[in-house]
Amino acid sequence: MPKRTDMKKRIKKYSSLALFAIAALIVMAFVLNRKTHYTKHSRNGVWKVEYGLPEAFTPLDAAAAKPDNKGLLNLSNAELPIEIGDVEVIHRDGKTYLRFPLERGEQIYGLGLNFKKVNQRETIRDLRMDIYHGRDDGRTHAPVPFFVSSRGYGVLINSARKLEVYCGTTQLLDSPEAPEERDRTTDKDWQAHPYSDCMEILVPSEGVDVYFFSGKDAGEVVQRYNLFCGGGTLPARWGLGFWHRVPLPFTDKQVLGEIDEFQKRGFPISVVGLEPGWQSNSYPCTYDWDKNRFPNPKQFLDELSKRGLKANLWMNGYVSKKSSIYGSLRPFFADHTVWCGGVPDYSMPQVRKIFIDAFKKNHLDLGVGGYKLDENDGNDRWLYPDTTVFPSEISGEQFRQTHAVFMARMINDLYSRENKRTYGLVRGANAGVSSYPFAVYSDYTNHADILTALVNSSFIGILWTPEACNARNADEWSKRIQAVAWSPLAMLNAWSSGKKPWSFAEAADSVKAAFDLRARLVPYLYNAFWRYHKEGVPPVRAMVLEKSFTDLLSDGNAKLSEEYRKLAQDVKDQWMFGDDILVAPMLGGQASRKVLLPKGKWFDFYTGKYAGQAEVVNADFAANGSRIPVYVRDGALVPMLASSDKDCRKLVVRHYGNKSGKLSLYDDDGETLEYKDGKFILLPLSVEVSEDGKKEGKVGAGAKKLFNYDSVEFEFMTK
Ligand code: GAL
């Protein structure tokens, strides 16, 4: 028999073993239950939380963006206005339910690229990569699972799945803010859509990584998101002029003839877009020049270059058997075809390398400036189904959500490796792409809606172009061209309409003025892109990302009219262009419109005349010289080229209003990546207004090192 002391020892030993086992069981139960979550705190205002068992593949993996940590640290150290613990997480049925609290009056922006509204509260979205069908239901070209709250925080659900989002539409049984039950028959206050105090997101996987972004306001949240995604893109400078896409079957001679006609008529363009006809086969694609339409691509591209233009090549991702790279890509195809073409697995580095090698040799080395990456967003009938099997084992669902991201990344790599910059188009996007030089576009042409999409693009780290394809009449044509001139990528897309800028004779002058203006605005816009790159501020911004606008609304300003407050609830038809310009587009048939001017004085862009402050102003198209209303902040400096001539090297710095102002103007070689090694200048420009109203412009040291200008002059717009 063991001794009493031995027994005691044994009991002690076994009980500690038992305790250990119980503890281990608890931990295991926790893990198996997948209810754990783990927060990584960060110094830079971004928190990563792993809920349950996140999936191996995410949109951020597809984009492979590296955070700009230096840039992030330059932002304020604002705290999150919500407790991460207040987000309720449930794991059920192999899925993850996320519930975020919503406050009364809180507005939510983003949640994919939407076309109808800016404030997404009280909406339901099924975020799914797709072409836009005219309804804001979540099926869109950029289903970015990111939202920004007016409280000053943002959230990225880093999932490449189709997500269901109920943004302020649902009611929980035990909610402290549960709306009161009412009787439909007798109570006139009964509501079909009772108040909701939460946003719920259904993620169809056993766990997910969620990123929280803080900010002192919605604007800083967006900056933080963009910097986290690598900082905004700084595209090739030539990409900021006007673009023209020629009709689908055009030959080299027709393209050059068309450009000569542009130049003869004085319409400045910097990029010509070739549509499918440049390839020997399209839908599916060969990516090889067509020998009849483009017998000598090098000579053709040299001719373009002589005229000061770059070529942009259309393509989609589906490979023809006739393509010179079909054989090498064959082992990497998915098990479905699209338009009878093979679907390479663009997530595989081997695939991207085959494209990069061929594109370098056949396009880039000959002088091609970039690509239009089409048909990667899908339309259920024109894409592989979710049942598709890809060699990388990324599911069809996840591949579709990120296909466009992989293609944009591939083209970005192609140019970066050659120390070159590009600017192009892509018809789809997802999270993590802020640093990619592409603007998203659509075949959907409703003018009001594509302008709202422009406003909404500013929340989700993408650029958007409301391209002008066609119009019913001269008035609409002029307004479409004018609006796109104030966007990140100004383009006439005549691939099917065959339209020229002068196609509507009555509008030819105002269209020409818009082309000229765009060419002249390149210095200002390039500077805005520099801020996008360095500070994450989008070059085109929604009004709710503009401080002088949000401050005005939150000031408790008693003088602010009821009308202003009402219109301010969902500003979807005006935007900020760069730091200091406010653009208010107009639609065909619209003779006048209301514009919300933020805090501070605003001046007419064209005349320099005082326009108003903190008020709703009425702008008349005809009285404004057939120009859409554009305003400039008091004291702002707007650097422009003296003329739209492609060889112009004279900078004219416009000054607006009566306040002193200054600006650091960014400039570099415009084409290489050497700015990353410090090869750029920030030219100090200032205008001082003395007490007696005299204005004096000054150029600080560094003027001699200018890359793109020989001389600088000031123009005082406000007399
Ligand atoms: C569409 C695209 C158009 C044009 C056309 C050519 O899908 O959105 O802009 O490129 O393809 O086939």
C-alpha cells in the first residue's frame, strides 16, 4: 500500500494534471467553437482583428499592397470612436455574422461602388463583382467591402467572398434602441421600415480578418485606408490630359488621320485608346497586333509619339488559341472558357510572368503607354461561373471578386520593372488597390448615376471615370465632356458611337474649352495626385470628406438655412477636385442648379468673382457662358499651364479671392519611378495680399530646378 504522503503527492500531481487538462479543454473548446478573436494593436491607427478562422486568401493578398507606415504615422493619433468589443460576432453554419453598432444620425459611406446615393444607411447590399445593372444592390464593378462612418472610423472586411450587408435595416430583439411597436391600422406613425441601430454583415466563411481605421473625421479615415493600401497612385503625368478612344475596327491610318484632325481643329489629347481591333483576334484575345490593320506597330507608335501621344491598348483576360502565348499559358487555365478563350489563373506568378514578358517585348518596348483591362468584372453570362476550378485552388467565387485586381497588379508590375509609370483603365476593383494607376469605368451611361459613382469612388480607394461615349444632343454632349474633364481620367470613348468632340456642332466651342482646360490643369491635378500618393487624400473627393463642408454642418451654425441642411443630407452631384476646387456638374436639359458652398468665401473659377459662402447658390448654365459651375476657395493658388499646347512650358499660377495663400507645387520627370528616390521638387509658391489689397506673387527657391516649366507667372483672378 502506498504511504499516506505518497498518496497526497499523487493526488496533488493528478489534480494539477487534471487542472491542466481542463484548461487545455477550455482553450480547445474556444478554438473549436471559433469564438476567439485576436486584436493586433498598432501605433498607426489601424487595428486588425482576426475573428474565428480567417480564410487563407483575401483581397489584400491579391493586391499585395504594402502599407505606407511613414505616411500613416503623419496622421493624427485619433482613437476609434467605437469599442472593438462592441462589435458582436457570431459563428454559425460555417459563416460569420458581424454586427456593428449605429448611432442616431450616423451616416455610412462606401460599401462598394454605388451609383444612386452617397449615404448608405438604410440600404441592403450583396457585395458581388459584376457589371452595374442600374440598381444599387451591391452588384458592382468595385464591391470593395469597406465602409466609412461619419463618426470617424472605417472598417475593411478583408474577404474575397460575396458579402451580405444590412446597413441600418434590421432590428434586434434586445436592442436598447429598439423602435416602438405600433399598430398599422390605427397609428399614422406606423413605419414599414422601423429604426435600426446596427449594421450586420454576413461573411460566408468560418472567420474573417477585419481592419478598423481611426480618423479625426471621415476624411482622415479615408486617408488612413489609402495609406494602409500603399498610398494613392501617382500615375504617369501624360495620363492626365484628355483621352480619346477610337472606333473598334480602326486601322493605323485611320487612327493617325483622326489624331491629325484633332490637332488641326485644336483639340489637345494626350492618349489614344485602341479598342479590340488592334489585335489579330479578340473575344477571345491574342494580344498580338493585327497584321492588316497594324502592319508596322513600331512605326505607328513612333508616329504617335511624334504627335505627343501615348497609346492605350484594350484587352480582356480570355486567351485565343491563335495567340502567340496560348501554348505557354495552357497549363494554367481554369476548367471553363469565356468566349471560347482560356481563362489563365492570374493569381499565379507564372501566368503573370508569361504576360509580362510578352507585353514587354510586343508592346511596352515599342512605346505602348498602358492598357484598358476589360471584362474582368463579369456579367453572369459573360464570365466563368462560381463552379469554375482554378489551378491555384482559389475558388471561382473568390477569383471573380479579385480577377481585376490581379490583372491591374500584373500591368503595374510590367511598367514598374522597367522604371516606367503608366495610367490605364480597369473595369473592376476590390480592396487594396489605391496605389494602382487605373481608373474604373462602365458601359452603364446614365449621366447622373456615373457622376454619383465618381463621388462614391472617393470612399473606397479607387479612381473612376465618368467617360463620355455619346449623347442625345449638343447640350448633353457638352455637359458630359465638361464633367469628365473634372475627373481623375478625362476620356471620350468612341469605340461604338464613333463620336468626335466636335460631332455636335453647337457644342463644339464649349467642348473645345473643356479639352483646353483639362490640358492646362495638369500641374494642379498632378499636385493633387501627389497628395493622394503621400497623404492618401483622393484627387476627387465627396463633399463629406471636405472639412469646410462637414465643419459647417457640425458647427450648430444657426444661420445655415433649412434648405442647406436638407440638401446636405446626401450630396451626390458635386465634388472637390484637388484641394481647392469645387465642381458642380450639370445634366443634359438642365438650365440651372443649386450648389452647396461650404464654409469660407468661394469664387467663380472662370471669372474670379465672389460667389458666396456657407450658402446654397443658384447657377445658370447659359449665364455662365455655357459652362458648368466651378468654384475656388478664398486664397487658393491654382497652378496651370499657360496654354494647352503640348510643348507649353510656361506655368501660370492663378490666385483667387482676397486672402494670402501658398502652395508647394509638386513636380518630377512625370514618367519614371525616380520620384521614389527623392527626384522631385516641391516648389514654394505664394501670394501675399497687403492691407490695401495689393497682391504679390512669389516663387521660392528651387525654381531653377523645375522639370516641366521654364517660367512662372501669377494671375490674380479676383479684381
Ligand atoms: C466593352 C467596354 C467598352 C468597349 C467594348 C469593346 O466591354 O466596356 O468600353 O471597350 O467592350 O468591345
